[in-house]
Amino acid sequence: MNYKNFQTFTAKQDGGILTVDINFGPVNVQGQEMLADLSSLCLRLERDRSVKVVVFESSNPGYWVCHYDTDLLKDLSTEAVPRNEIQLLDLQAILERLSNVPQATIAKIEGFARGGGHEMALALDMRFAARGKAKFMQMEVGMGILPCGGGASRMARQADLGKALEIILGAKDWDADEAEKFGTINKALDADEIGAYVDALAQRISQFPAESIAASKRAVYASVDLPIKEALKEEAYQLFQATSKTPAVKRFQYADDNGAQFDHNNQKNWEQMVMDIQAVN
């Protein structure tokens, strides 16, 4: 797949990992250009099984994605819209599409991610932030609106309700360590550690079957909204979606034929065995 001709970022594939490097103008503003690029990127990722992990980073010092373009917000309607006429906003629709790509998506944040930038990070599967560099904010309530790129919805699913409301209604910066406590990122890391950590995680995930990555994502995301019995049915459904397309059964047979289940060394080192068995196709 060709990952070229973007305006607001570059994308480079190395094996099963695609690295998206955001660098647009002075602050990586999230305007029409970036939304168009994200839509184009999603179209390609939806059709590409050679990419298994997508890492979003920025080479623009001090910024991941600063916020949504205020030039677009100043044209918002000043009339209330009836509930039955509401459609998804452009930012909501594009970030939801990004959330649903079949690949594992990771944000490596070493700068400001405020407003729509933070909402973009929330739309990705995992988020890691550098201490002393990453800053987060949802400033919308202070401007007279609310987070409207999925921030109010996704944050309530990733942090508890009280913390989500503290973030949204407080409209103030929080750093990487606070984000880890809030639950809006996976982990805060020192600036000299984040690169190696994210690279190792992405490399590990990229060794696994694309279909099992996608099926796992679908099952986990479905569980957020479904009652437990329906979520369990979704797990079962995704299980057979995976086994119909991956060498899972062959790998279990190989493990059984080689006595892996009853081998004490293997029981102590499943982490490595998971990697070794990737050679069985």
C-alpha cells in the first residue's frame, strides 16, 4: 500500500509497523487538511493487512496535535438544532473511523495534545506520554461549548465519571503523570524511555496475526456498550472470525504435540513461547 502524499504528516512502513509523523505548520493544528489526511489514511489502513500497528508521533517540537482549528469553530451555528436532526460532526466521524481501523493504534505523545488533539489521542487504542513534555487539556467549556470530537464520550469510558468531569469542567492543563492517574493514558514514561518502550510494544504486536489483532479490538470495543451476556457472545463470534483466518488451530496442535502444556519451563516463560510459536503457519 502507498502511504504517500499527505499534507500534515508523513507515514513510513517498516515491516508490520506504520509510523505516522505529524508535522504541520508551527503547532500541528487540527484543521481541514489534517482531517482529510486522516480520512485518506483510514481508507488505506482498512484495506491493508500488511500493517498491523500504527504509531502516531510528532517531530514538531513541543506539539503532538495542539487542538482543533478555531477558524472552523467560529462558524458554528448559533441556533439550537433539534435532536432528531443531529448528524455526526466531521471530527467525530473521522476519529470514530480512525478508532475502528483493524490495526492496533498507539499514540506516542511528547508535546501538547489539547482539545481535538487530545480527542484524537483518545480515539487511538493506546496512549503513552513523556514526562516533562506532554501536556493535555480540554478547554472547550471555558469557550462556551464542550468537547465535541468524542472527548466527553470516550473520556467517560476511560476515566471514571468524576475524573472525566474534573478534566472537562476544570479546563486546565494536566501532565503525563496526572494523565496516568486519571486513566486517560496507559503509561507515563521518562522522555529518554518512551521511544524504546513504544517501539518494543509495537514490534511485539506486529508479530501477531492481523486477523486476531482486529478481532480482539472489535470484541474489546463492543464490550463497552453491551450487557455482559451480549459481550460474551461477541467474544465467541470474534473467536471464530479469527480461527477462520489465522493458523491458531495449527499452533495449538503444535504446542500439544510438543508437550508445551505440561512443560515447566514453558509454563514459566509463556511470554517468549508466544513469540516462538509465530513461526508455525
